[in-house]
Amino acid sequence: MTDIKEVRTTRHEQGREQRVATFKATQLIWLLLGFLVAAIALRVVFKLIDVNAANPFAGLLYAVTDLFVAPFSSLIGAPAAGGMVLEISSIIAIAVYLLIGWALVRIVYLLFYRPRGSVSVRQTSVSEHTPPPTP
């Protein structure tokens, strides 16, 4: 004689898909912002240690980050000694972009995040009873 009992549980949570999408969108914003901030920070270090601007990697980094640092370039002077330059405007750009990223994440949460609602759980029990084999 064999007794088999199987319990199947299904769980449905309203708004879960939207919360996951909101989470992924905010993670994408932070990822892109992280790349931008890292590039500008690397630019600050390169300028500070007087990296050769004719180097292809340094030239590419300067060209890409110029677009994002340009609005802040005339904000404050950059102290220099020899060929080394401390780009304070780039540091300000990092702070401003971090604030903009934080604000974007908060706006995404405000517009699209749905708080956790009720969770419905449904359990189904299936029992099977197999009679003993006959001799």
C-alpha cells in the first residue's frame, strides 16, 4: 500500500513585476552613473599626474569626459604646478552628476514603485492511495 501526498503552493503578489522593473531601472541608472563618475575621476587623476595627452587611451578619456565636464570648466580656476593640474571643476562635476543620479532614482521610485500589497497563497493537496497488489 502506497500513500502519496503532494502539496502545491502558488503565490501571487500584486505589483511584483512592476517593483522588479523599477529596481532594474534604478540599477541601470546607478551603473551608467558609476561609469561616468569613474571616467571623470580617472580624468582628474590623469590630469593630476600629468599623463601624456597624446596617448590614445588618455586622449579618448579626455574626449569622452570633455562633453560632461564642459559645463563646469569655467566655474572655477584649476591650480597648476608644472604640467600637473588639479581640475576642481571636474570634482564639482562628479558631485553634481551624483546628485542628478540620486534625484533620477528617487523620481523613478516615486513614479513607478508600488508598495507591497496583499499576497495570496493557494495550496492544493493531492492524495493518492494505491491499493495493495492482489496475490
